[in-house]
Amino acid sequence: MTSSEAAAVGLTHGGSEDTGLGNRGPQSKSIVVPYGFWLFVLSDMVLFSALFASYAALVHATDGGPVTGQLFDRTKVAVETVSLLLSSFVCGLAIIAAKRKNLFWTEFWLVVTGLLGLVFLVIELREFAGMIAIGAGPQRSAFLSAFFTLVGCHGAHVTAGLLWIGTMAAQIWTKGFQPHIGRRLLCLSVFWHALDIIWVAIFTIVYLIGTLP
Amino acid sequence: MTEEPELLNVAPGEPHDSLLGETISYVVGLGLALLLTGVSFWVASTSHLWGPGVAVGLVVLAVAQMGVHLVFFLHITSGPDNTNNVLALAFGVMIVLLVMIGTIWIMAHLAAGMAPGPELTNLQMQHG
């Protein structure tokens, strides 16, 4: 295949004139890696949409057990929401500091991000434990199975995110601001912001609409 | 063919270029998100609003807050450098809506078509 034929089918980068397939070649890793991670995050949202759909289909299937309005405490949910939102904001500050290769502020904001996420997780686990203690565990009714699957899946994501935050804090500490560490940190921030977006849907659909009079 | 350097892509989550601009973006996003969260909790608590509209209003507020998170935290914009990110997002939103609306629609019709009455559908309750 001659070079002009290769250019015609878009197999070369740069210099080709009008293949209609772009003329700059593949993007750098700093674009491709977070973009691939963005696709993962979107597919994670598709996963959550299925859990939301099953929750919506089963929310009234209480089998004589407790219903939504009897179980949820809006004050706790408000504290959880603000912790996770502040955590997401502080994660952004960590990215800003990391972009400028400022070790102290990157580590500081990462630790604050993790602590706020931990506050969220502790409140959620205490809520779960309280519900199980009064016999409103996941095996009580289809509604509670759907509730624990949906909210628990989000909680599992937050747990994974906390482990990831700790890993990144350690890697930045020991390896410094290398390009691949920066890409991982950016992926972490995309993951963490996405978890907050999913929480917005959870506190609205599960908790607020569930406790309407 | 002319070069269009402004068409280069940016990664999702990548902040803008100046320290002040980046920080302001996050602060504005935080302020708007807190405001929308506060309005959501107020709407859910107050008795001054028309009851049947409250749930719809809450969903609208939640969608608005998700938009705030996408724009100010994830920096997904309508700019030419963001086309790939927006297209992926649009596809994701389409699948999410299909799954959710489709499931809720079908399951609601199934429940309506299957249920002669609560006393007949729940056999365990009948014996208990």
C-alpha cells in the first residue's frame, strides 16, 4: 500500500489532506486515559439506572413491612449530602494544587476529601445498622432489597473511592508528580464527582420523595 | 486545509488554565449545588406548595444540580474542545433514560394488568 493510499483510508497521521478523519493523529495519553475513564463512569451510571429502575418498580412492594416514610431521617440525609458535596469540591481543589505540583496542598486537600467521604460513609453504615436492628433488613421485603442494593452499591463505590484516595495520596508522596500519577489523580476526581452526581439522584428519589407526606 | 488549534480536545475533569479561574469555577459550582440542595430540602418540607407537583419539582431540581456538577466540577462544556466528552455523555444519558423510563412504564402497566386486588395478590397475607 502506498503512502497516499494509506492516507486515503485514514491510516496515517499528520500531513494527510482530506481523509475526513482528522489530521493530527491520536491524542496524547493525558486525553485518552481520562476519556476512557469517562466512558467507564458513564457505563457505571447505566448500571445505577438499572438499580434505580428496579427500586422504582419495587418501592411499594413492602409485604406489610415498613414503608419509606417510616425509615428515613431527612436530617441525617442532609448531613450526608453536604459532606459528600464538600468532599467533591475539595477534591477539585486537590486537582488544582496537583496541576501546579504543590505537594503540601495536594496532600492536604486529598486527606480532607477522604475524611469528608468517611463522614458520609459512617453515617450511611449507621443508618443501615439501625434499619437492620429494627428488622428492616434487605430480606424483609422487595422494597428493602431494592433499597439496600441501590444505596449499598453507591456506598460500595464510595468505599472504593476512599481506598483510591488513600492510594493516590501515598503514590504522590512517594513517586511525586509524574505524568502517569497525574492521570490517575484526574481519573480519581472524575470518579469522585460522578459519585456525587449519583448521590443527588439517590437523595432526591429515595429519601426526599420517599418522605413526602 | 487550515489548522484549527482551538479544536484540540480536553479531558473530562481537567480544570481551566488560571488559578483564579479554576478556583472560581469550583466555588461557583459549590454555591449553586448548595443552593439547589437547600431548595430541594425546603420544597420537600414545606406545605405551601401544591402537593402533586412537589415530586416533579424535586426531580427538576435534581437534574439541575447534576448539570451544575457536570459543568463546574467535571468541566463538561459545549466548547469545541469538549465534543467527544459531550457525545459520550449524550449516549450515556440516552441509555439511562431508556432503561429507567422503559422499566417504570412497563412494570407499572404489568402491575396494573396483573392485580385484581390486594387481597388476592398477596397470598401470604391472606393466610396470615
